[in-house]
Amino acid sequence: MQNTLLAACLLALPLLAGAQPGLAQKAGPPAVYHDPAPYGKPFRGVPDSPDATIYQVNMRGFSRAGDFQSVTARLDSVKALGVNVVYLMPIFPIGKLKAVDSPFAVRDYTSVNPEFGTLTDLRMLIDAAHARGLAVMLDWVGNHTSWDHAWTQQHPDWYVHDDAGNLVNPIPEWKDIVQLDFQNAQLRSAMIQAMRYWVFQANVDGFRFDYADGPTFEFFQEASQSLTSIRGRKVLLLAEGDKKKHFFRAGFPLCYDFGFINVLKHEIFAQGKSVKLLDSLNAAVYRNAPPAARMVRYVSNHDLNAWEGTPQEFFGGLQGAMAAFVTAAYMQAVPMIYNGQEVGYGQRVPFMGARQPIDWTPNPALTAEYKRLIKFRNGSKALRRGELTSYSTDDVCAFTRTAGKEQVLVLVNLRSSPKLFSIPASLAGAGWRHAFSGQPADAARSLTLAPYQYLVLHK
């Protein structure tokens, strides 16, 4: 029922063809969007991109019930971590034609998958999150649809075809989905109209764009301009893709850092290569980037967890996983935590096929450590926005972040054996304090870092 108005708008989109003013396209009228009456009031606590800390929710593994209500019930624990953004994996109905039970085969962009509950349940989750100071992002699977999405019949010209006129997969192995054609202005407008629907109908605060390397630059530019221009709204936009400069130029301030996790996991931890590789990677991704642009870094997410393993498997146990997280969260990025990571859950959490809910057995020491790390980042302008200077060795990731009079020194031993680190002369001396205890720290000598030990000092 809630989709009747929007469906009519989408069917009328041939009349809305054209790009917004200022875009590098052929001249044409600006797109016109017909939004439903807004639900709720815009949330005023959406963080600026450099200040975000994201918590990813896989509803199919989050609880035994696997629904919105179960996520709502744990929001106090999520909030207690210190995060300020909750990102929900796809909430939409899944296609049944050629299906493999993947939530990334969307059959309807403007409905809720009944597996998770109703629109009312989603609104209650978002309302509860907002009441706790948490913004909510939806996972937007915009590159492709399921084979039985209504658009395949109503608008076949919105899809890519082969030479024989058949619809095609974006990647041959992805048999359950069909590729949309983002050269089509009507398709782009329809997709943006659907995203705006959730801003108005459920009061969502942003979107994580799945497989963002697929759609065109023009689409992302149009989408960012449309969504961020909604009156009274602040919208977070995160691209899951490799085309960093492409997304930043289009107006997306957040982008996944696939390179960072791959170098950290495969080269530094698995092969023992130099930690200095991170410096080269960091310089490359931020070269000519806008000031507010940030890479999103993590030690686990739904894909890594389901198909490759847990952080403990990648990084030599819980201590190594925490050392990796400190590097990801403090070096120069927005950190993301995957549900269950904060209690050290050691099993994989599928998001398709047989369900395996997280065992939330408390791990007070580990959870407290995440809270300490995130709390300090939240309170440190230097960590969130400061200038980065590296002092890394082949084994120790070492750097300062500086903003005004505040300076933070981070030392992380990324090896399973003790490593000696000599404090550079420019940093040696009095005035340093331990970040978490506030106690004075001696930074005037060489020190030995235990396996996977990290040390955070500030002044």
C-alpha cells in the first residue's frame, strides 16, 4: 500500500528525463521528484564524514529471529560502543527467479522484505536509533536487480543487453541478477526517486552503495546532488568500490578501502612484508582528495566474514585483530565494526543460505577495549581530522596525528614477536600522556613492544 504513489511516479518517469543543472550532460530539463509526505523529523545528529564511526548489521545473523525488532532490542549495546552510524544490510524483497537467497538480488526498491518485518518495524528501529544519537544508513544495491524485478518487464530499455538482445549479468558468476544501464537518464531518475522515498518514508540518514564501480559517474553525481539538497536533511553517502577519485569528485565523501584491508591481511600479516606499504597506500588514496573525504577501513565485514574468515583467523587471534583495528581506525580513516566483532565472536556469520545467529556471550574485556578506542577517537580532533606524519618501520606502524596544539602518537606492533622501536628525536621528551589512562608517559627512550601491542600517547 505504501508504494502506490511512488509506483505511479516511477511509471511516469519518461516525462522526467534529463539531468540536474550543472552536470556534464546534454542540455535538458532538471529531474523532478515526487516525494511522499515525510515521516518523522529530520535527525540532527548525522555526523560529518570525518567524524563517523560505522556499525554494520547483518540482520540474518544478528539474532535468532533475524528481524528489525531484534536489532532495535540491542541498540543500547551498539550505542555503548561509541559508534554514531548504524548501517543495515539490504532490507528489500529478494528475487525468486534464478534465486540463490542473496539479499543483493533486489526485487522491489520501495518495499520491505517481510523476513525482517514491516515498514512500521523499520521506522521503529530508526526512531529508536535516532533517540540514542545514532544515524541509520541503508545498503543500496543499485547496480543491478533481480530477474523478476518489475522493471525488467515495464522498462527493459533500462537494462544492458547482449548482441542478441538478451539481458545480461554484471558478472557471469552472479546468476541471480541482471545489469542496469546507467547511460539511461530515466533509469537514473527512477533510482534516485526510490532512494529519496526512504529518506521521506522511513527517515533514513544515508546510503551505502553496493558494487559502486558499476554505475556511471553521472549517476553518482546526480544522486549526491539530489539527496544532499533535500531541505533540512544531512545525508551520508558511502561508496563500496575502487574508483575513489570518481566517487569523491561526484560528491560521495566516504569510500571503502579495499586496498588497505588487502595489504594488511595478505601482505603484512600473511607474508610478513613491510608495514611501510601502508604509508604508500595511504598517500595514494588521499592524493588530491577533498578535505572531508575519508576511506572506510575495517578488519571484518559481511563479505570477508562469510567467505574468507573472521578477524581472529586473519590476524593471529584476538590480540592481532585488535592491533589491526587500531591501525585501521586511527591511521586516517573512518572505522567500521561488523556485528559480533565487539565480543570476539569467532564463527562466520552467513548472510545467505542456512542461518547462523551470533552468540552474544559477553566478552567484557574485549568490548571495553573497543569502547576505549572509539571514545578516544571521538574526543580527539587530531585523530579524526589531524595531519598524518608516519614514522613506521618494517614491523611497527608508527605515526602522529596533529591538529592545532593536540598531538597523538600511535605505535602498533603488527608482528607476532616483540619488536624494538626507537622514539624519533623530534617526538622524544616530556609532556606525553597515555591516551586511555591519562597517566604521564616516558617517550624519551627506545621501547620494546610485545607481540601485537599498541601504545597510544597524546599531548
